[in-house]
Amino acid sequence: MTNSLYSDDELIQQKSIQQSLQEIAVQIGHPIDKEAAEQLYQSASDLLNHTTPAPITLARVAATLLVYQLQDTAGDELEWFKSQIKQCSDDEEVEELIESMHRIDAL
């Protein structure tokens, strides 16, 4: 029934992102099941519900959540990330946030 809420393109995008999450997890050495990939996708979608995210932005947020989950990151760091995403007004700000996190980690 929930599938009727999404267009065919949106369902294809969702499945593609979820499959990518599973592939990334395998490459990292921590496979996840379909349900975990669905939950990550839904969490990313919920975080971005105040915007109309491009598929790549949605995928990057979901992948970031995956990394936080697999690294068993402290709850306060995860909550910080989520609060920052909720404050972003568009894809560009989300992308800048994610890029800035990578630059910090590289230092």
C-alpha cells in the first residue's frame, strides 16, 4: 500500500540506493541485510523531508548514516549530524556539510 505513494522512478531510486548501501557495507566488511538498508534509506529520507533532495544527496546522507552505524559512533556525534542536516535548507548546504566532514576527518 505504501508503494502507491511513490512513483516508479522513486521506487527505482529507493531500491538502487538501498542496494548501494548493502554493497558499500560488504566492501567495508560489515554486510547489512535488506531491512537495515531500508531503515537507513528511510532515516535519510526523514532527515531530508524538509527539502527536495537530489538522489545523490539522499544517497550520500544514507551512506553517512551507514558509516556512523558501522563505526558505532558515539550518539552525540550522530545527533549532531542529524541536527545539522535538519538545518540545511537545500541540497547544496547538505553537500557542503558532508564535504566539510570529510575535510575535518582528513586533518
